[in-house]
Amino acid sequence: MPTSQQLELQTRSKLAKFSNILPQATNHSLTGFGSAYLTSIRHNYRVIDDILSKLMSNAKNNSVAVSGFWHDQNGNTAVIFALSLVAIVTVIGIGFDFSRSQGAKTSIQNAADAAALAIARDPDITPQNLQSRATDFFNANMVGHSFGVNYSITASELSEGAGVSVAVSAEIDTTFSGMVGIPHFAVNTIAEVLYSTTKIELVLALDNTGSMGSNGKIEALRSASHDLIDQLLPEGAAQENVKIGVVPFNYMVRLPTSFKTESWMRFDYVSPNNWNGCIAPRKKPHDTKDSNPNTNAKKFRALPGQGCPEQALTTLTNDRDLLHNTIDQMEANNWTYVPEGLAWGWRVLSKKKPVVDGVGYNDQDWTKIMVLMTDGANTVRWKWPGGHPSATLGTSSATGDLATERLCDRIKAKGILLYTIAFDVGNTNTEDMLLDCATDPGMYFDAENNAQLEVAFSRIAGDISNLRLSR
């Protein structure tokens, strides 16, 4: 059986190892349980050292007849007790290492999730750069973490192009557990991002009024719209699950002239052969409804080509070139009447006439979405004196605001998700109107400049992409 002196030396040796390890542990940034473990270890180290010193001092100074305390069994018992405390601290130290490894695992999982989302959303990702880009994204999200982590990353596509996967294998260096032969903890984690199977019908109702011609605003709108189309309909990707329509508007909307033969058109003011697509709002109450144009009062009246947008609307399509061309042809001119943009955006999404390209509202496979962007208040009031449409400039916007409110409510009631963007509006009433129009406050964007407009479109495109983490 070891003597008291030998046990004391063994205990002191253990304590010396802890004394060397504690400064290393201090170098790690710790919170929560990890910090509590380390505090406990430091405290117990001091307690054990103090107890051992007192026990040894008392044992040596205790004058026991015959052989003294150093030869008494009780002396060995006291030292064994002190040594057992070292074992307790060792367990606490392992707990500290485990707590630290769990914190590291959380950070690694978060970084893997972020990397998987980033490469899934990146239109420039190819099989050739998938691994390197995933590694770059992962490393960027691990900056500032000092866990002593050695890791390897494996990025891959899921079967049949269903999504992407980022797997991480890591070794977390231990501080105290190495004393019992555990130099590191192994951590394995995986993040998978599935491409959404939700089918999307999206319409962009875009303000093309005269104020958009200043400060590069129409150019910023074109750029943001191009980027959104590229993100939702990436070149070379399967496109059957996304359809996009574009409705440029000012105080009117221009239709494709191919509609001149449709039964829902009225040519009271211009002949079909001379019509260039300008259309008047319907007379109340049909101007804010998705009612079928099956009677003369509900039909759409062709107008002479004066003042309507330069570019006709584009109905739902997955033809990237057609959509980009529509965006390129948008020009800024004339006054603002937001209800016409909303109304025709709704009609493009509807299964009813006049457009009939949309799926039914109850089709569970498809989600209908509208993005409304305007840079100003309603500046026109439409009237029908003698049953004829007439636009009056400079009147109160209250009539247009009321029509906007009705349309927003009716569109949302059909289950259509409605995003709104106030682009450099500078009008509190209009901003409040657009905020109320959105499906929820998080779907309203106040873009004060061109850069913020692009950010708004990018965020909307990201939302529509509907990516989700599966694990």
C-alpha cells in the first residue's frame, strides 16, 4: 500500500497538471454551462490544494505516541480523501469539455445550415464549384469561434436535383479530458436544403409613371426586376413550376393588341384595327372586382393610344426572354392611378376572363403572389360622365386610395399573397396605405432609394424561393 508521502506526491502531481491546464481553458471564450464548469474547476482546485496542505500539516505536527501520524492508517485515509477530490474535479473537467463541445456543435450546425442555404440560393453554383463555395460560406460563418476545431466539409447535390447537402465532420480538442485519454470529441452534422415543390404564379405590378423617370429610378426598377426573374427562373433550370406576369401601369394599362378580337372588349372610341392596347378602368363597382365581363356594362373599353404605358402587360409565362424584354421596354411617363395596376395584376392571376391563364384559387399545388411597387400617391380620379370614362388630374387622392384599399382586401381574400413596395414615396398616407395593403407587415418594404429597392426585390425573391431546412 502506498505511503502517505507517496499519496501526497501523487495528489500534488495531479493538481500540478490541473494548474497547467487551467490557463489554457481560460483562453477559450465561454458562456453558460461552460463558464460555470470552469468556475467550479478553479474553485475546487483551490479547495483541494488547501485541504491537502492542512491535512499534511496536521498529520506531521500531530504527536502520536509510538509511530506518529505518518504511520497511522488515518493519515493514509486523509490523503486518499484528498486524492478522491481530484477525481471529482476530473469529472467536472470532462463535463466542462463536453459543454464546450456542445457549444461548438451548435456553431458548426449553424454554419453548415447557412452554407447549405447560400449555395442553394446562389444561381452561379455548378457541380464544379459546389464544394469550394460551400467551404467558403462555412468558413465565413465560423469566423470568431476558437474551439480548437479540426473539420472537413463535404458538399453534394441530393438525388434527382432535389436540393443540396453540406456534411461536416469535426474534432473538438479537449482541455481536461486528455488526462483520461480523450484528446478530442468527434462531431458529425449535416444540413440539407430541399428545393421547394410549391408551384408559383407571380405577377409584378410595376409603377411606370413620370416620376419614375428621375434619379435613375426606372433603371433601378428594371435591374431589380431582372434579378428577381433570374432568381426565380434561373437559366437552364426546370421552369414548369414558376410562372411570372408583368403589369406596367401609370393611370392606365396597355394590353396586347391580340386581345382586340376578344368578346369582353368594347370599341366605343377607337376601331379595333387602330387600337394600340390602351384600356380604361371599368365603371364602378366592377373596377375593383374580378367579375366576369359577360355583360356590356362589365366589358373593357378600348381607348385611343394617348398616355398609357409604353409597354403592354405580359400574362403568366415561364419564357425568360419574353419577361426580360418586357422589363427592358418599360419607360416612365404620365400620372398615377394605383388601382389599375392592382386590378390588372389580379386579372392576370385569375382563371376568369379576361386573361384566364391562372389556375383556380383552390388549387393546392399552386401559390398565387402579387408584388405591387409604386413611387407615389394616386394623382388621378376616374369618372364616367354620361357613361364615358374620363380621367381628371390633380384631384384628391382619396377616391383612388379607397379603390386601392378595396382591391387589396379583395385580392387577399382570394388567398393571393400580396407584397407592397413604397419606393421613395415621401407621403405618409401612401406609405400607410401600402403597409395595410400587404398580406402582413413583413411583406411591406419602404425603399427610400435605388439600392433599397434592389434589396426589397431580392428579399421578396428569396421568400418566394421557399427554401426550407429539412435537417
